[in-house]
Amino acid sequence: MAEKAVIEAKGVNLVFETNDGPVQALKDVNLTVGKGEFVSFIGPSGCGKTTLLRAIAALETPTGGTLTVNGMSPDAARKARAYGYVFQAAGLYPWRTIAGNVKLPLEIMGFSKAEQDERVRKVLALVELDGFGAKFPWQLSGGMQQRASIARALAFDADILLMDEPFGALDEIVRDRLNEELLKLWARTDKTICFVTHSIPEAVYLSTKIVVMSPRPGRITDIIESTLPRERPLDIRDTPEFLAISHRVRDGLRAGHSYDV
Amino acid sequence: MRAALPILAVLAVIVALWYAATVWMNAPWVRDQAARAGQEVTTSQLVRETMSQERPVLPAPHQVIAELWKGVTGQAVTSKRSLVYHAWVTVSATLLGFAIGTGLGILLAVGIVHNRAMDLSVMPWAIASQTIPILAIAPMIIVVLNSVGVQGLIPKAIISAYLSFFPVVVGMVKGFRSPDRMQLDLLKTYNASQGQTFWKLRWPSSAPYLFASLKVAVAASLVGAIVGEMPTGAVAGLGARLLSGSYYGQTIQIWAALFMAAIVAAGLVFIVGGIERATLKRMGLVR
Ligand SMILES: Nc1ncnc2c1ncn2[C@@H]1O[C@H](COP(=O)(O)OP(=O)(O)OP(=O)(O)O)[C@@H](O)[C@H]1O
Ligand SMILES: [Mg+2]
């Protein structure tokens, strides 16, 4: 936290004007994300997790407060290609091979042909998809497709990775494995990661900081700094420390709900 | 083979009905002739004679097939009496018109998708253009172009294009708009330009829509070319054959030309379908 803030939100509000009147998706959100942090956003459906992530990515514009990414406006950060975004669905282009999909951002950003091939090779190895480059998306399992979409977000080596429930649609076994891989990748690359999830164990296992949110209006109810070490084997989930943090997250979620009724 | 059975059954029913209609529609003339000659006609005689007239109200299927066969194989394909020659005249105008119509349709769709003013203004005009009967427009186009010295292939191709651009515009607007919000947002996170978004996302996404439109457009092009041949003074082409056939009451010739047109249309649609399959397969869109 002493490190330089990568993402800084001060009193951020975001209201959607809909046909049934305004919807306050974010209310008075204050948050600082330091360099190299792994921040999870957790909360019930409709609490504004996606909206917050999209606002950071400049895909939505806050209607109040200030939001900066790398010290600039989110839109300037987007134009500087400061982040990679992983959507909930893999969203691979069906007419491109896996390598072709990973290459997409590189083509758009004007990398040389040789550099493109080199990077594709590297990130596919990173997500353990080497040898699948020539396959089409439908030839891969859902988990492999999701890994390919992560490789696509990693390919241009942005310092920030924004991930919106990337493993939401996967079964627990695959999810565990991908969590472990993601953590290793984070340790190796020193990226700043913002990660949306519905799962308490996933949030606690992955994060250095857990942001608990609650709905109507979407707001932050608790921010928990994890005391777990950076090095985390899967069985860390059975330690008392892990369970204590999980407990606090659950309390935060419950508090958000009772506020509601 | 299984799929062929229902098709053959339907075909058999159509042929049977056709023969029945032939007898029924041509019988008055046969009876008339017999009455004038003061003869009685037996039923078998009646049936035989309804199917061998030179200018029947409705020719029998075998008469049409025979005429078609004669038209295709009876002489050199370059002869003015060859149906292959006439079909080629029509097809060349069809293909040129199809190319113009497709190009125009795609360009308009690109404009509609990228420009708000075009989005609001072009479609009503495009729809209006199709509500005017082509039979009313075609002679005007021919006459106007003729007065500036343009004749032959080009006017027919323009009528063809007039009919074929429309399905392409409609299909391609839908195709270019088919990428969902997530796919567009993804490109936004890369700060992709409008051109990159078009070539990397909108254009490939529209491929299935393009081919669906092209199948309709190629058939419409053929109709346009045939209609375009009717007011040209009936020199060459399937439209000219239809027209001269009706001048001289040559019903068999009309039907043979109609069949030829249908065969050509089926062939063109089949070719587009083949290109569609090959392209989508290469794109990995069919498994
Ligand atoms: N484009 C939009 N227009 C109008 N309202 C929206 C829009 N996007 C989101 N909302 C509303 O904002 C609120 C927060 O939505 P958001 O998608 O951020 O929730 P979430 O926490 O990501 O939920 P989930 O866990 O289900 O993905 C919801 O009430 C939603 O209906
Ligand atoms: Mg969401």
C-alpha cells in the first residue's frame, strides 16, 4: 500500500439512466489499488462489480467522483493500452485459430510479424496451451478457451489485468487448477490484477486485498487486507488463517445484506 | 438417397397434375377441330392429340423437355437458335449486374453502419426503390441509356443490379451489426480504430449473412436480366426468347425458355452455395 497507486477511486458514483428511471450502480466508491496487488471484488449479483471493473477500463463513465488509472483518466489509460481485460465469457473469435485469437491485439497494436509469433508462443506456453495454437476454439474445452482468452489479455504485456469472473462458468476442479496457475503467473510477472468473483474461497486464496461489495445501491462495505503469504499452495485453504479471512468476508457479505432489508 | 425420395414423390405428383392439366386445357381445341371436320373423337384419341399440338395452350412436359433438348444440343452453341447461346447472353448480364449490385449493397451497408445520417436516410430509399415494379422501371432505364448510346449488356446489368443490391444491403447491415457488445468492447480495450474494428470483427462476422444475401441476390439478378431483355426489341437472351415465343404463340418455346431460366437460376444458387460452404469451412465456421 505504500507503493504507488495504480488505480485510485475517490467518491466514485455511477448512475445508469434506464427507461424505468435511474439505477445507482456505484455509490461513493473509495478504493486504492497499489502496484503488484491482487485485488478481488466479491458481492452478490447486481452489486456493481462488473460496472466498477468496466469503469476502470473506461468502458463505462462514472457520473461523479474521480477515478484514475496509472495517474491518468481511465480513457487515457485505455488509449495507452494500460490494461488487459478478460471477460466473463471467453469470447474467442470462432473464425480465428487459438494462435490467431491471441494475435488479435498484437495485430491491432502493430507488433511486427516476428514479434507477434514470438509473443503468441510465449503466452500460450504460459497458460499451458502450447501445441493448441492451430486449433479452432470449438475444438477446445471451456477451460482451455478461457485460458486462451487470458493468454490474449496477456499477449501485449499490459501491467494491469482486469478479470471479470473469468472462471465463473467452470467446474471446481478446473477452477482450482486455473487459480493456482493464475497465482503463479501473477507471482512471476508482478502485474496488478483486479479480479471479480462470486466465490469466497477463490477470493481469499488469490488476493492480497478483498473488496466486499453490496447491492442497491452498489457500494463497498469492507476492504480486507490479506495476511496470507504470497506463496500459496492449494492446501493453504485449510489453515486457520485462511478460514479467519473467509469468515470476515462472509460477515461482510451478510452485513451488506442485512443493511438491505 | 433417403432425402431424394420425398423430392421424387413431389416431382411425380407435379408431373401427373401437369399431364392432367394438359389434357383438360387443350381438349377444347381438339374437340373444336373434330366438330369442324364432322368427326367423333374417342377418349384415347383426345388424350393423344392434346399432347402433340404445335401450339398448345399448355404443352405437355415431354414436349417441353424435347424442345429444351433440341435447343441445347440441336445446334452449335454459338447459333442464334441455341438455348445455350441465349442463356449465356442472359447470364453474362446477370453476373455483371450481380457484381455491381453486391458491391453497391456492401458499400451502402458499410455507410449505414458507420454513418448516422446514412443510417437514417438510406434504408427508406432502398425500400422505396423495391416497391416500384421493375416492369415499370426497366423500359425507362433501357430507353434513357439508349438515348445516350449505351446498349446491350450494360442496361440489362443495371436492371439486374437494381434488384440485387437490396437483399445485400439488408443482409449486410444485419451482418455488420451482428457482433455483440462484448466483442466490440474487447476491441475498445485494445483501442482499435474503426477500420480495424471493421476488418477484424464486423467483416468476418458478416460472412454467413453475406452468403445468405448473395443467394437471394443472384436469383434476383437473373430476374432483372430477363426483364431487361424484354423491351430491347427481342434480339437475344432468355427474355427475348420468352417475348418472341409469346408474339408467335410458340408456347413450347416459352416453356423451354422458362425451364432454361429455372435451370440457370438453380445453377447460380448452387454455385454460390458451394462457395459459401468452402469459405465458411476455411473460416472454421462449419465443423
Ligand atoms: N448498461 C446498463 N444499463 C442499465 N443498468 C445497468 C447497466 N449495466 C448494469 N446495470 C445495473 O447496474 C447494477 C450493477 O450491475 P453489475 O453488472 O455491475 O453487477 P455485478 O455485480 O457485476 O453482478 P453479477 O455478479 O450478476 O455479474 C445492476 O442493478 C444492473 O442492473
Ligand atoms: Mg458482473
